[in-house]
Amino acid sequence: MAEDPAPTNGHRPTRRPRKRIYPPPEQMAAQRAAATARPKPAKRAAPVATIEPDFGPEADAPPAPPVMSAMEPVDSAALATADDDDESFDAENVELRLSAVGMVDAGDVSFAQGALGAVRADNVAVDRGAVGATLANHVELSRGYARSIVAREVQLDRAAARIVVAADVKAERSAVMFLVARRVAGDVRVLLDWRGAVAFGAVAGVIMGLLRRRPPRA
């Protein structure tokens, strides 16, 4: 037969407290010493922030070079380049640059940086060039040289000319060797005027006559 349980008097049986078993003091001291001697894990270094150099705003791209297009002469205008040497032009409007031309017969002539043998036109403009003979109504010569000019109006600007025959002459810091004009205005240096030229021609004629009359040597 089963044994009767112990009387509880209506209460739960009390539990006995558990005993904690600790290792000997020598073993605990050895474990603590081992834990102290164990190397601690190294701390992770904080990430270093990289500083990017600031070069300022990006420079704008350089503009594209302009597209060069060929220009065709308008109103029967003839255009000459440096390859047009020793040629003659006969047109209404002629523009020459870096050229050497023999003869030009036109209405308006514009000439720069080159040499021109002879020109006959209504209006002639020469800039930093040399011209041989000029026959026109109006002539403008700037920083250039002309051998002979026959025109109604002549305007010289820092230029030099050998012979100028005109009705009106306007000059600025220019020089003319032989000048025949009705009116002269501005700053121009003349070596021989019409009076000096007449005297020079008379003296030259007398000298040439004496040389011709001299008998030849035997």
C-alpha cells in the first residue's frame, strides 16, 4: 500500500534553499589573474574623413571659333589677294589687300598693304601701301607713299609723295617733294612749290643747253 503523504496542515511544503558551491579560493584567484592578463580587443579607429580640394566653379568652355565663310563681291566688285600679282583690273569697285597689281581702272579703289603701279578711278583710298601714278577725283593716302598724284582733292595723313598736282590739298604730318595746288591746309612739308619748280626747270634747261653745245672731243 502506498504511503500517506506527509501532513501539510493545508500549506505548501517549504523548499529547502539550494547551496551554492564555489571553487576553492586558489582556483578563483588563478581565474581572475588569467582574465586580467588576457589582452583586451583593440578599439576600432574612427574613419578618417577625406577632404576634397575645392577648385572653385568649373571654368566655362572657350567659345567655338567663328566659321569663316567666303565672301563674294557685290555690285561688280573685284577682290584681290596676295596671289594677284602683275595683273590689271577693270571693274566698278576694286578692293586690294596684300597685293601687287600693275594697273587698275575702276570707279572706287581701296588699297592696303601692297604695291600698285598705276590707278585711274573716281575715288582712291590707299592705306599703308605704295602707288606709282594716280589719276582720280578724290585721293586719300594714309601712312603710304605715292610717286605722282593728279586729282581734284588730295588728303594726306602721315604720308609722303613725290609729285602732287591738285586743286585742294589737306595734309597732316606729311611731306611732298613737288606740290602744285590752289589751296593747301594742314601740316605739310613741301620741298619745292611751283615757283621753285619753275626756277629749277629753268636752271636745268640752261645747263643741258650748255652741255649740248660743248664740242665733242677729238
